[in-house]
Amino acid sequence: MKILVGIKRVIDFSVRVQVKKDGSGVNTDGVKLSINPFDEIALEEALRIREKGMQAEVVAVSIGPAEVQQQLRTALAMGVDRAVLVETGEVLQPLMVARIFHELTKRENADLVILGKQAIDDDCNQTGQMLAALWDRPQATFASKVELKDKTLTVTREVDAGLETISVDLPAVVTTDLRLNTPRFVKMPDIMKARSKPLQTLKLDDLGVAKAPELEITNYAPPPQRVGGKKVADVPALISALKERGVL
């Protein structure tokens, strides 16, 4: 069995994000970059499936510049068997990312693809669903519990109304929610061992993936600063104040 896990390099969740003064993007100079938290959960779940006795190879995949090797080495230190970097300097949107993963699933003959449900930088929550459609395989999104038996996955999903349990046949795509697990702490000996594990680099142009249509991003802007509230004497005054602000 082969499990592909997608990871994305993002600004660390503990960092306060700053928009560039010219509005052209987000400032990443000197900023700590880490594995997307939802993707860490995906990595942990793949490793747990293997540790339950399943004969599985776990492969971490990322797309981005050469510097993303740092995050892939972290994945290898967690226990991943090998890693693949699709190197590109472009900022790719979900459909293009899904097309790249689709090509890799065919090359790797993957049985299961696990992705974080979304990345904390763009919050798109689209790649897993698009990949399942391109691959023409079942999907189980927002997973909070995963059980594998033979070639069937039983997945508990977090939905608006509560929890939903579904079963899907492999190959399949799973996207992980926060309550699925707690990722393991990486120890120094594991970091040292990760240096000798295989990390393959592929050029995006060499994959032969057709360019996907993209949305045009014209400007970035920080959210407006919160203004102080004011006290009102009674309900009529409250209604009047809300009308002044255009709420009512």
C-alpha cells in the first residue's frame, strides 16, 4: 500500500501576518515558515495507519521553491519513508495543485491520498475535492476519525449538523480536520536520521501538467482596525445608533 501526503509551506500559525505596504502580497522576509497545521495532522494519520500493522509506504509531497526541502525534512523526521518536491517558483492555485497531485498519484500508483482540509494562508479548502474529481475516486473530507480495514476506509466527518460516518473504497482521497489527532513531537535523533532519507526533486515543467485557469489577484489589504464601541442609555438609542452605522 502506498500513501501520499500533501504538505504546504506556510507562515507559522503563531506569527502575526503583515501585508506589504504596496499591497502586492504578504511579507515573508525573516518570517518563520512551517508545515501547514492541517497537513501535519495528515502526516500523523498516515504514520498511524502504517504503525497499526499496515504494510504501507508513506510519501510526503510538496510543491514550491527549493527552500520547501526544509519542511519535507521535517516530515521525514516524523517518520515518512521518502519525500518528493515539485519545484517551482510560481504561486499555484488549488486547481493546478490538484492537477499536479493527480499526475503524482498515477506515477506513484497511490492507494490513498491524505491532505489537510485547507491551508491557513488562503483557506481555500478545494484541493482535496478537486483531486478526487480529477482522479474519479471517492473522497472523505473533514475527517475526525479514520479506520482502515482491508481496502475500505470508514471515516467520521465533521459536518454542520454534527458527525457523519461514511465508508469509501480505496483508492480514495481524505482531508483531515483538527480533531483527528495530535501530531507527534520530532526528536533530535529523528532529525539526524532524516538527512539520509531520500528526497526527490522534480521540475514542474517536466511533469507535463496542463496549465490550469487561475483567478487574478489584484490587491492584498489587511482587515480594518476595530474601532471602540460606545454606551447607549436605552433600547431606542441602541436602534438609532445601529441605523447610523447602516446595520439596520
